[in-house]
Amino acid sequence: MIDLSVHIGSLALQNPVMTASGTFGYADEFKEICDLNDIGAIITKTVTPHPRPGNPPRRIVELPYGMLNSIGLPNVGVESFIIEKMPFLQTLKTNVIINVAGTDEEGFVFCVQRLEDVSGIAGYELNFSCPNVKGGTSFSSDPGIAERVTRNVRKTTRRPIIAKLTPNVTSISEIGRACENGGADAVSAINTVVGMAIDIKTRRPRLSTGTGGYSGPAIKPIALAKVFELSRCLSIPVIAIGGIACAEDAIEFLIAGATAFQVGTVNFYEPDATMTIKKGLEYYCQKNNIQKIADLIGSIQLKEMAK
Ligand code: SIN
């Protein structure tokens, strides 16, 4: 038996496979396809203080190596989330992490406060990085704001907090350090890369909001570089996100320094990807005589690196 377990602060994961927010609904949509309790942690679609309809269509554009989205955080709001979505999530034996966001700094605290008495929640992911709503990336573009919001949430809960970061900044490590100083247990990186597509017949942007967030295989090298950077400068775990579509992708991130990883866009075209990736991790470990996946974390060999 290979030991696939990893730790994110006080959170014990049976394996490092997590689902990325917004790509796995509220998990019940996947219950016929995946053994949900076999996934290390399930992260829900973002929940906000009040219901949101999301952005007008068109909200998704498929591109050759990825997907451009401008969904706009549609959700039923935290009150209805507790009534409508939590009962199913509470039946799961694996870790359920609620991704929360606010339109202002107080919104994050509001959501977490409201969820504190609800059982079956293993932790929170703070969505500091949605590029599709006004000010959505501001929480992880300014280190002062990132630290303040994290600290205010930290005062509200003892549950683990993960700060989800945008790559659309000059220095992601500066923002990561701010979250660590504010009391985050981990950071997750990267959220989508700002991108655009134009219809050359109408000469109009293909997304209703003009720009959106680019995800999928195309962003994997960008994500890998950011995860590598973060893991070298932070003391808290880094959770990788960005174009992970197979076990080999995930292994690269673990070697670069990620403690766990989130499976995102691939869920849309290969809905059992979390299962395939977990099996692939086991196979890789068996083949390479690795007893504990944790031994892979940060095992990158840098001796001949030129810079
Ligand atoms: C969205 O709902 O617009 C996507 C969420 C995100 O990028 O954080």
C-alpha cells in the first residue's frame, strides 16, 4: 500500500487530490461518476453573502488548449447554500472545503461567520482572485488587503484557511507572504490568467465582459513556475492549481513543492479525472519505489539550474 496522505495545516488529506472550486459544482453532480469519498478534499463553487445571478452570456469560450470563462460567481448566497447544498455535503466522509468570497472585505468574514456553526466543513478557501467580477482580484493584488482580510477571517474561525491567489500580479510571493502573515494555513495558486478572445466577423469580444479567466492545459507551465516560487518563499503549504489534467501533471507540481493539488478544467471534459489521477499517482509511486507520496513534495533537483 502506498501512503498518499498529506497535511495542510491541521487538515489531514487521505491523498493530495482536491477539486478546484467552480469545476465540480457542489459534488452531488459527480456522485454517479466518482467515488467522492476517495477524493482528498472537495472544494465547492464560491459562496457569497447574498445570491448572485452571475454575468450575462456569453460566459464560456472553448479554445484549443484551454477555456476562457467569465461566469461571475453565480450562487444562491450563504443562507440558501446552508439549506440547499450543505445537507448532501454533510453526508460525505472526505474533507469539504467551502470557497467563499465577498464583494468587499467584510463579505469574507460574513460568510465564514455564518458557516462557523455548520457541521461537516473542514475549512475555507478564500477566493481572493476572481478576475470576472468588479474588484475580484483586488484581494490578492495588494498585500495590505490580502493580509488584512486573511487576519480578519482568522479571528473568526479556527478551521483551516486557504487563500486562493491570482497570477495576474507582479510578485505572487509578496501576496503569499502577506496571507501567511495574516494567518492563512495554506495558499492555493493559481486562479485563472486574464485572457480575451475576439470574434473576427463581428469584431466583438467573445465574452460578454470582454475579458475573462483562462484555464486548462495552456496555463500549466505558468502555474508550475508560480507554485515553485511560492513554495520556496513560504513556510505554509502551497496547493497547486492550473492545467492539471493527468497524474504526470500533478507529479510535476508535487516535485516543484506543492503539498496537494486541485483538479479543475479537466472535470468538464473528463469528469472522472480525479479518480484517474489518484490511480496514476499510486502507479507512479509503485513504479518508482516511493512508499510515501509526501517524500515527493519539493524533491526537485536544482543543482545544475543556471539561475
Ligand atoms: C467565476 O465564477 O467567474 C469564476 C470564479 C473564479 O475565477 O474565481
